[in-house]
Amino acid sequence: MLTDVSPAPVLHLRGPVLLGPDQEILDAWVVDGRIHHGRPELPAGTEIREIDGYMIPGLADLHCHLGIGDGGGGTTLETARQQALTDRDTGVLLIRDAGSITDTSPLQQQRDLPRLIRCGRHLARTHRYLRGYADEIEPEDLPAAVTREAQRGDGWVKLVGDWIDRGVGDLTPCWQAEDFAAAARAAHHAGARITTHTFDESTLPLALDAGFDCLEHATGLTDETIRRTAEAGVPVVSTLVNVGEFESYASQGATKFPDYAAHMRRLRAARYERTRDAHDAGVQLLVGTDAGGVLGHGIIHDELDEFARAGLDALTILDAATWAARRFLGVPGLEDGAPADLVVLPRDPRADHRALRERSHVVLGGRIVA
């Protein structure tokens, strides 16, 4: 845990400070852990550290799982902290935790960790998700469970919308249309937003009809649901690194569930085309890694590479990982007065997203942490 309580240093950020996709300023200052667009009044003799480079807001991972161990199961709080540090050192300074077994709320008080916005526990249908991950419930208990998780989390609730139905032998929605609608009503009544894990094509219309605020994975997007998602202004958190693992899931289930295996392989094969079509149609894509459990932490740059393979340009990738993600979560970027959570790069990431791997400094709350 961070024990240093000394004042954050004064930093002079020299070089383009990127405030948005088409907005920059020449330099900025960091005083008392906050950004200043003009030089502030400083006491005589104040020590100033000069930092040169391209300045961007800290990266955001909108689908991450702190407190879930390799292969599943809850972790200790210290292990969850180490996971957050691993993410931080790649430039991730904002995490929306999309469901955790462990109560990670104490991590929010640790100043050397990324800002954490929690969804609380996954909500899943009984026997329709990974064992031990979720609060497993039946439809009649769903609104109360959503209300409870809205109170436990930070304005977000996560519902597992579909999973393999072993009786059918394929992916199917876990809930009826009225259940999705009741869950959304309960979340919104509690002042929270609600998102859903969804792989299957038939789940997306149910979530859109119900007024869900976000879609996770959304591998089953079709031309029709892409159109509807764009019109509704509902963002998709693509987790393409995880979707790339669908072959292993298919292989594990192929003998017993051949339809499921074939379905997962089709979804995997279409992942880049589906992502590109969604972007071209105006769907806001946001970056998520699905780190935690199956995938290790610190993989945000692998996810950004996947966006590039789908045909997205460098500026779109940067926006999805920074400004757009922060707007969606209501967290500032590098506006005047904002917390100084930023990454310094030696070259322009708007021209090549791979520049994001080449960070020279990671600054969190005005302190250089990596």
C-alpha cells in the first residue's frame, strides 16, 4: 500500500497534451496532483520537473476482473492489488471491474492504484455460468438482486445474458424478455446502469428492447442489431483477445456439444468483420480485456492490437481507450483541474497505436508511478 504522504511534485508537461481526438495544447502543469492548462502561481524556489513527450489520459479498461484468480476463484485482496498494479504499469489508470468474486472496494482507497469503478458480483441464472463466479438466481429474484448489486457497486450492475444451455447443447439466452426488462428497470430505479455479458445473437434484441446501457463482448451482432445498437447509442465493450480464445472453448465442448462448438467457432471467425462493421455503422466501441480468471492482467496492448487487426485506425483506437471511455464513465481526461492521471509517450499515438506501448512515464494523481 502507498504510504508516501508527501506532496506530489510540480511537473511541467512539455509537448502536445492531447485533450481529445482533435484538440491539443502545447503544454500543461501538474500541481497538487491536478492538471493546469496555464502556469500557476508557484512559491519562489519551487522545484519543477520537466517532462517531454505526447501526453494522453491514462488508458481505460472497461471489462476487467480484479479479485478473480487464474482459472477462477476469488483471490486475496493483496493478489487483487498486484493485478491492479500489473494493469497500471501498462498505462491503465481507469478500470471498470465487470464483476468480481472478491470485494475489492478497499483498493479504491489506495492512491497508487488505478481508479476503480465496480460492478459488484456477476448476476447469473442458476447453473448457467462458470461455477463459483456469480450470484446464481432465478427470474423471480432478479430485480431484488439487481437492486442489491447496484447498492454494492459504483453505479453499475452486470448480468450474464447468455451461456451454454446443456439441455439444448448451444448458447441460448438465460432469461426471458420480461426478465431483461425487469432487471433494467430495477437498475435504473436504483440509480445505476446495467450491462450484460452476451455472446449469442438472440440475446442482443432482448437487451436492446429492455434498455440496457452497455453490451459486453457482443459477438453475436448482426446487421440488424448493429443498426439498432448504433441508433440507441449503446456502446459495445469489445474483448477481442478473449474472443480469440473461443477455439479453445469450442474444442473443450466439441465432443459433447457439437452445435455449441460450431457456434463458438463461427463467432470467433467473424470477430474482426463484426467489429469493423459495428464501427462503420457508428457503434461506439470501447476497450476491455476480460483480464482475470482465464486471461492474465496487463494485456491491454494486445487488445489494442486486435482493434488494429479489425481495421480500426490509430486515432479510433486511441479514442476508444481514452477519451470515449472516460466520457462514458463520467471520468475526466486532461481537462483543466482534472486529476493528473496520464501517460507520456515518445511519439504520436494518433499516427500509430503501437506508440502506446512505448510509454516513458505513467503519472497517477500527479506522481510518477512507472
